[in-house]
Amino acid sequence: MMKTSFNVGLIGFGLSGRVFQAPFLTLIEGFNLKKIRETRPENIKIAQVRYPEAQIVNHSDAILQDATIDLVVVASSSHTHFELAKQAILAGKHVVVEKPFTTTTAEADELIQLAKDQQRIITAFQNRRWDSDFKTVRKVINSGLLGNLVEYEAHFDRFRNFLKPDTWKEENLPGTGMLYDLGSHLIDQALCLFGLPQELSCQLKIQREGGRVIDNFRLMLQYPDLRVTLRAGMLVREAGPRYTLLGDQGSFLKYGLDVQEETLVAGILPTNMPEDEWGKEPEELWGRLNTDYQGLHLLGKIESERGHYKGFYQNLYNALVGEEELEIKPEQARNIIRVIELAIQSSQEKRTISFS
């Protein structure tokens, strides 16, 4: 039986489109990358070499107005996400939106309603649910190895003590800054694990000289018996644990970042190595467990789950053909933006805010 096929238009071939979208989108039988919108000569050259069957176009309309395109992937700058996604839905396309989904909950609500009216699927590209470290953390929590979890802390730290030139990410535009960028991933993971918080508090800072966007945040989500701390910064030269899990029976600490991004940035694609080697963490990155479990004191390493961003697009394909429930629901993407809005309010007003 032939698989149902969907023609795909990718808007943007910068870091997101080049590194995180196209390499995994094209792994799925049933997706055909037909058009790529890109204007930078250096990115066009890469696209032409890697995806010779895709047509390179210099305007989004060439994708949005193409009746043969079934799915549009919006991987452009954050402040353009809402308008491009809206145009794509109105043109009858299914849509994937790179994070952040939108810049306001009002925009998110509008997209969700439009997609329902048009009977189209819309989702957000929250690929970090398929990180090896997060998959491992999720498994440890669900196993009950730590007893009752009382504290969860997750970091997404970088070190760049200068402003990167010629990038919209350093401009004070809607949806820029670390809270919208890396914060979207940390918030999505927390809500995926624990649901919506009762209240939250946040501190936002610009720490680099001459900076115009938030480059450091500390966000605390409060649950009845659990405190969640999410942190990110651009001036972290010596990183601490990426995840710290504390329970009434033990602890789990995980250092290091999922290896997929580093591999992809180096130009190594999933097709360049054996399937069972992709996303496999070296032993030195495995997390450390210290706990009492069923009368045993367990002390040692937990082998990391294997990460693979292919999982996002495989789930999307399965949802499009009605074989599986959509993993990243648009309502979940909307809730992330609501947390961000309240976090900004908390930082401005210097107070804890109830989630609403």
C-alpha cells in the first residue's frame, strides 16, 4: 500500500531550518520537501547541495500561494511567526511553527481557532522533548526511583560574552530574548512533566554590555508539593548540572547537553551514521543517581536514553494520516506563551503571580 504523501514548504533555512528542521523532515517517508524559502547566498548553497530536488525561492508567497504545498514549516524570525502561520492556515495548509509559537496568547488563540475552522493541524516545533537528557529525566521521574519529587531544576546555559552581529536575535523585537528562545523549551518540558503551575515568579536581566534583549532569566513555577526552577544565561562559562532532581528518597543530577545539536552544527546529518548511533550520549554525560529504592541503596550512573528529533516529524506525519494523537498540541504551545507573559509581568512588578 502506498503511503499518503505531503508536499512541504520550508520558510527559512537559517539555524532552525538548516540544522533542526530539514534533516529530520526529510527522514520521514511521506514528506516531500518541495520548496525552501531562503535569501542568504551561503544558506542557499547548502540547501542546493543537501536537497537538490527542492526548489529554492526568495519569497514566502511562492510557498503560501502554491496549491500543491500541503504543509508549511515556519522557521523564520520569531516576530514573523504569527503572520506567516496565519497566512498558511488561511491558504489551507497544515502548519509547523518554530518556537516561540507566537509572541502573545491572543495571537496563539487566534491561530488555534483558525486551524479548527479550516480543519488544519497546527503545532509548535518543540524538538527538545526528544532530547536524550529530557527523555532520561522523564523516565527517572516516572520510575519512582526518587520517591516523591520535591524539587526540579533545569538549565539551558551558554557562554557568549559579546553581541552576535547581523542577527535579529540581538534586536529588541517581539519574541526575542532568552525567555522566548531557550525558555520556550524549558517551560515546555516542565509543563509536559507537571502540568500548569499554581503560581510563578521570575527575574529577567540583560547582563552583557550593550545588550538589548534579555540574556538571563530565573523562572520559578510553584506546584502544591513541588518547586520548579528554570534558568538560562549567556554568561555561564563553567556549566553546572543541566538537570537537578530532588526527591524524598534520592537525587538525580545530569550534566551536559544532548549531542544532536553539536553533531548537526558540525555538518553531520542523521544519514551520515548508523541509525542506532544517532543521538547516543557518551558515558561521561550519563546522569548520576543516589537513592534508596525498595530497600536498596542505589549509587551510580543511569545510561541516557537515545535522542532523535525525527520523533517530532514522525508523530506529525502519523497525526496527519490519523494514526496517532498529535504530541505537541497547539494548546500546549499557547500555555508556554501564557507562562512567558506572566513571567514578564512578575519581573516587571517584582512579585509572585497566580497562574491564570
